[in-house]
Amino acid sequence: MGGWASNSKYPFLGALRSAAQMVSYEVSIGFVIITVILLSGSLNLTRITEMQAGGFWHWNILGGGGLKNLPLALVMIPMGVIFFISGLAETNRPPFDLPEAESELVAGYAIEYGSTPYMLFYLAETSNIILMSGLMAVLFLGGWQAPFPTAGLTAHWAPTLVSLFGLFWLAAKTFFVFFMNAMVRAVVPRYRYDQLMRLGWKVFLPTSLVAVALVAGWRVYAPVIG
């Protein structure tokens, strides 16, 4: 809407790119989240986090459910990577900052904006990065669960102290993913637009679809085989 309202071709092109990015990478993110839902058996983020208690080997990125599900890490680690990269595309972070590519669109959808509207655009973008980082921490990295068993450690703590302990781990994991977002900017060159679309539709989408089938098959047949 911001790019269209500028009534200029470069902001409008940036807005079109942004819309195309959102659609193509949200589809992949949706299938990645389905693999986590299949592992946890719940849509509730609290339940998903509780299922990852007991140490880092219970985290969804390593298959969830402890060492018995460790072979599933071969599927879930790539799913975590796809979620992270798709999050970069969703939030217009480098190397997927094509809606505001300075080299060809000057500044994309932000050309005609300055002062407060410009600040609001970037406030929203940064907030979105924090949201995606927090979601990755909850879905794949155990959320507020510590990377080691804490049942004996926190058994006699006050509830407020336990909550602060969990808040510390969630904030630390969110900051780690946020830091990785910043590191990608310094390391990876910007994609061309056709490369961006090909990665989303021809690589991430088929891979995440296959992963959904594999995780569903594991959930159905692994208990029977075991």
C-alpha cells in the first residue's frame, strides 16, 4: 500500500516485489510449521514449547522427543534452515532486500517517505525481524526451555524466579537468531529477483512438502516399528 500510494514507478515496483516475496515464502514457512505441529501434536505455542523440555536433544530442530527421534534431525535441521531463510525473505532482509534494492530501485517502496512515515516503515520491519526470531526460538530451539534438564534445579524456586529464568533463555535464543540475521547481511551477496523466486517455488516448496510427508510417516509408523 505504501509503494502504491507514492504514485511513482520505483516504489510501486518495490511494493510488487514485496507482495510476490511474501506469497512465495509464506507458503514454504506454512509447510515448515506443519512439520513442527506434527511433531508436537498441537497448535498451541505453549504446548509446543513444553514438549521440548528436558534438554537440547528434545528440541524440534533435532527431531523432538529425545534420542529416539534423533534420525528425524536429518529432516528438521533443513526445515529450521528453510524457516530462517524464509524469515529473511519475509522481513526483506539481505540478501532478499529486493523491495528496497538501492542498485536498481533507489530505495524501493521507501523512496517517497521521510521523517515519521520512514521511521514507521523501519520500526515495523525491525519488529517483524524480532517476531520471526522469537518464532524460530519457540518452534525449533525450545522456546523458554533451558538447553539442559532443569527439573531438579528449579523445583524449589519461586514461580517468579522460574519465569525470569525462562524469559532469559527465550530472550537469549531470540537474540541469537537476530544476530544471525545481521551476520547474513555481512556475508551473503544480494540475490537477483529470478533467483529469489526460483529458490522459493522450485527449491523450498518441494523440499518442505517432502518433509511434511516424511514427518507424518515417522509419526505414524515409528511407534509401530519401535
